[in-house]
Amino acid sequence: MNSPRTILLDAAGTLIEPAESVAAVYARHFAAAGHPVEERVIRRVFGQIFDSLPSPEYPPRGDGDAAERIWWRSLVRETAIRCGLPPELAESGSLFDSLFDHYATGAAWRVFAEVGEVLDALATEGFQLVVVSNFDNRLHRILDDLDLSRRFLAIINSAGACSRKPDAGIFLKALERLDHPSSEVLHIGDSPAADQVGAENVGIRAFLLDRPRVTLFDALKWIRGGFEGK
């Protein structure tokens, strides 16, 4: 069995994070629409809805990005309604568009401090790097804006794969793109279910981040140590 030479990396929570809290962003947009809501309320409601919504309904053949957009529209609508906004405002395209567009550029995100150093080290040591992320097509511009795209052989998102981690489909899409068996690939991410369980279910060894305690520096040590002692 060949030693792994390709590393898949999650995006949000692994490479990047929102530049300000989701609650702060939603509060600002709700207030601009004439309905102030406390951030603590938004934080609680958003988290509950985000965790409870099923994955997008991807068409057998068609536009996975459209399915992702419908999913995000549902998230914004349900969050707004449960935060007390009138149904007509919660359903409005303008509120959704303003929030969806906010997160479409690098300005809304920041790169974790160690990312550049770790990616440089992995590339120098001969690893191919690929992003595998539960994200729509906004991810391409975001990574471009943050000067990260050039570091990756491929950027595979759930919109393009019509599959969200932990489902096998998105990982199998990555393996197909690479033309590698799972034994030659590693995955790094921050979600126990989506990243660790999802990868291991298709035979890919995974390293789980737990920021700020466990970062990409720890993943680099694990790789250099022969994938032992997680």
C-alpha cells in the first residue's frame, strides 16, 4: 500500500472562518430591515435551525448550486421567522439576497493564522492539496479573494458534487478526480460527523481539528509522525 501523498482539507472551520459572528451579521441585516433582534437570540435560533435542516435536495441531474441556494434560503427564512420578523419580510428575496451576498466574497472571511505556513510545508514535502467542503459555488471566489485557490489542485464543493459530507458521494467525487484509492488520501477537518466519520466511512484516514486546542500545526505533526498518535 502506497503512503498517502494527497491531503483533502475542509474549508470553513479548517482553513477559514467568518470575519465576524453570524449573529452580528444577521442582527445588522435584520435591523436594516427595520426589525432589531438581540444577537444572543439569533445565535441560539440560527444554531438550532442550522443543525436541524436536512441536506439540500439535489437533483439527479441538474444544478447543485441552485439546491444549495434553496437550502440557505430556508435557513434564512426560518431564522427570521423564529426571531420574530414578519413572514412577508422573512420570505422576501431582498433579505435573503443581502445575507447570501454578504458571505460571497473574501471580505466576509478570514484565514486562520497557521494556514499559510502549514500549506507551504505540506506542498514543500510533496503533498497534493485538495479542498473538499460543504459549500456552494461562492467558495471559489472566496478562496480566490483570500489568495488560497492557487495552493490547491482542486476545489470540490457540495454544490458541484451534489453531495454533502458525511455522505460518501463528495469523498468519492474527490477520489475519482484524483484517480487515487482511499488508502493514498488523508482528510483534515473540524466536524466529527462530516469530516472524521464521513472520511473514515470511505476508507480515508482523517485528522480532526478542535480549535483552538488542536490546529493545523497538530495535523502537520501527525502527518510527519507517520499518522500515529492522534
